[in-house]
Amino acid sequence: MVVADVSTLFTVTDAGERPNANGWPNTDLSLHLSRAPTGPWIGVAQRGTWHGDGRGMTESEIFDAYGRIGRSCQSVVLLPAM
């Protein structure tokens, strides 16, 4: 769950800097797993789609050393900078 929850952080910082926002809470989080992870680590390959008004969506593929475990999806919003 933690890997899926922090995926938005990865997508908003992909440009190499923090966006001009006061935060980016996820408004919902869906996690779909096809099996339990095997081994000592979990990987994530994320992508985000953002709109000019600060709304967006993050999707992540979650995997371990043996392949895909599942996928997460979350709606997110950039809070206006103060």
C-alpha cells in the first residue's frame, strides 16, 4: 500500500523539482493485486496525467523480481501555493 500511495510524489517530482503547490493529496486510491509479492523488494513504474487546473491521475504498475503483482490508480489534486 505504501508504494502505491507515494506514486503521486514520484510523478509530481519527475521534472526534477518540487511543483509550485502547497501539497498534492490523493483523493482516492485503488489497489488491485493479482498475487502477494515474493522476495525482499517491490518496484513501481508510475505515470501521471496532469491538467492545467491542478487535477490529475496517477497510475502505477507494481512488481517484484518475478514480474507484475498488480496496479494502483489514484485521483489527485495540486493544492494552490500559499
